[in-house]
Amino acid sequence: MSDETPELPKLSGPTLEPLGGRTPKQLVILCHGVGSDGDDLMGLAPFFQKVLPDARFVSPHAPFQFDGGPVGYQWFSLQDFSDDARKEGVRKAAPILNKYIDEQLAALGLEDKDMALVGFSQGTMMALHVGLRRNNPCAGILGYSGMLVDVESLPDEITAKPPVLLCHGQADEVVPFDFMPAALSVLRLAGVPCDGLGRPGLGHGLDDDAVKAGMFFLSDVFEVDMQNLQK
């Protein structure tokens, strides 16, 4: 019987390089939702690139095949949506995402402060869980239509307090909107600088205002000089 730790799955997915062949100064990692893939969330990158022309955007496919349909990937199963199942899911998937983050940063010679995590739905669960427990804070966490998982353990486990922006449709039929104010309350109690944007009438998805809010958030956490960008 071997005592070796099983090798973690290696993530891969689409990449968008900085504009004009520039050397990457920032890294933005996009974490997609359950049943989707990295190509889907990479659709946000061209918008964010308008304010982060020096960033490399990577959108890895989640490590496991989606167990609710014939295509797509998942970070963990949501067939059981109980608190315990979600907690177990993020904890099992966290080392996989952490390894990927470390590899991507090392390849660019960058540090956590040069990175932002962006998530949608289950990807937001992963971004918040991992981003708040890394040894050093990243530049920021942008979460769409998600929730904060494993709330009870956060006060004892939080090691990083990067700025967080959560955006959520108030008509979300998949992950109810109430999860956003609940997450913000817990984050504020933990000393995390955070804000939220509720979108009236929006379901489980994004709209122009949510995307624009993300653009402003990313430009702010990376301290981008918008005036120079427009020249």
C-alpha cells in the first residue's frame, strides 16, 4: 500500500494574452460555473482587457466532468446541494485550483498581489474559498451569481483579505439573490473589504451593468490609470 499522495488533476483552458504582445504584468483567472467550461467564461476577458491591457487572462476547465449532463465540467458535484456537500466539494477542489494558481504565477514571475480571481456561480464559490485562504492576498476577487461556502470555518481559516465585489441578479432562480447579502455580512465581520451589486430583474447570468462594474473593480484593485489608457 503506497503512502504517496495522489497527483492532483492538471487544469488547462483558453488563454488571452496582453494586447500588442506586451509582457504580462497581471494575471486574471476566470473560474466558470457547473456544467460549463473555460471557453464560456473567457467571453468576459475581452471586456476586462479594455482596462487591463497588460494582463494575461486564463480560464481553466474545471477538473471533473459534469455529472448532470452530457457535456461540460464541474469543480465538484452539486447533485447534493446541502451545506455539508458544498463544504466537502470546495475543500476537495481547492488544492487543484491552488496548484493551478501557483503554476500560472510562477510561469509569469508574478505574485499573488498581481492576480485577480473572477468566478461565476460555482466558480465564485471556488474563488472565494481559495482566495481568502491563500498565504498572501491577491489583488481582488470578483464574484458573479455565487455564494460563500463553508462559512463556519472562515473566521479560523482566513489568511488573506483582498477586496471583494459580488454581483448578483435579484431574480436568480439557480443561486438565490439572498446568498449575496449573507456573504457580504460574513465577509465584513471577517474584516474583508467588500461590496455588492444587485441587478433587478436579472436571473442567473450577467448583464452590461454587472460587466461594467467588474471592469471598474478590476481597474481599481490593480490601480490602473484610466486616463493614460484612453490616450
